[in-house]
Amino acid sequence: MSKKLPLKNVTDPSQLQTAIESAAALAPLRLAVSCAGIGVVARTLSREGAPHDLGIFEKVIGVNLIGTFNLIRLAGAQMAKNELGDSGERGVIINTASVAAYEGQTGQIAYAASKAGVVGMTLPAARDLSPIGVRVLTIAPGLFDTPMMAMLPDKAKATLAQSVVFPKRLGDPGRYAELAVHMASNVYLNGETIRLDGALRMGPK
């Protein structure tokens, strides 16, 4: 039976620590997947000449990058308490980046910077946590049919789907889950970011 964990804000260390402890009370914490994220559309300099709102930039960095690091460090500390598994590891941490980390579009500077930071943390985190037997990996999804995407009109979603090379459709979140399961079970995967995007390469707009 699933249990809802007490977490509303991944940037709040106390909330995240409570959620981790609640999960560990059910069973040893051996897998942590970080999916929290927000996005905004704002250019570095607007067409009217106004600079990007610094508070908005900081908020996106806070949730997407600092929130992810918050999970890495606290989940890693919890996993260090686990007994070694048959494969010699204590746990796996999977982060969520985005293809925007590589091809940020116009108006995505905050989002792209935050997701590029997640990609950049992956290898150092894997190296830092290797002594305790914890692997760190990242998935960089393309265009997925998520609640955030659901806010767009159907016509806009159809247009976005056509930009995917193959298959020409929005990604099913179940495919993300399949990759996460494979990452968790493949003990030789570590310190890597894997794109899951149907060969999509984002244009400037």
C-alpha cells in the first residue's frame, strides 16, 4: 500500500528530511527519484528592454537545481545507513534534467540553466557517493505528456509532437519510469545522463 509522504517543497531541508525518514521507516531507502520542477518563459532582456526578473530566475534555480541537490545530499546520507546489497551497493539516486540543458530555447534561460546544473552535478555526485556504494544518474527527457504539458492547447501539443524525429508523439511518462527502473537495476550505470527524447533536438524557438 502506498503512503503519501509529507513533502511540499523540495527546497526546504526539514520537509525533505521528514519525507526521507518517513520513507525509510517503511523500508530501507534504496532508490530516490527527483522529479520536482518548474518552468517559466522569460528572455534575458524583454522586447521592451526590461531585464529578466532576478527573483523568478532564483526561484527556478531553487526548485530545479537546489531542490535536486537537496535530495541528493539527504537521500545519500540516509542510504549510507543501509546494509550493502548483493551487488555491493547501498542505493541509487536518479535526477531529472531536460533536453533544455543542452538546447535551451529562447525564453528558457532560467529553466535551461537549472537543468544544465543538474547534468553538471551528476558525475561529481556519483564520485562523491561512490565510497558508500551509492550510484547517481540523470534522465534528460524531451517532450513528455505531463501535467505541465497538459496546460497547453491540443493544437500546440500536436505541433510539438511533430517536432520529435521518431516516434512522432509526446513521450509517455511510463517510458520515463521504464528507464528509471533499468537504471536502478543496471549496476554498471553510474555518473551518466541519458537523453530520452525520440531524437529531438530543440531549435531556438
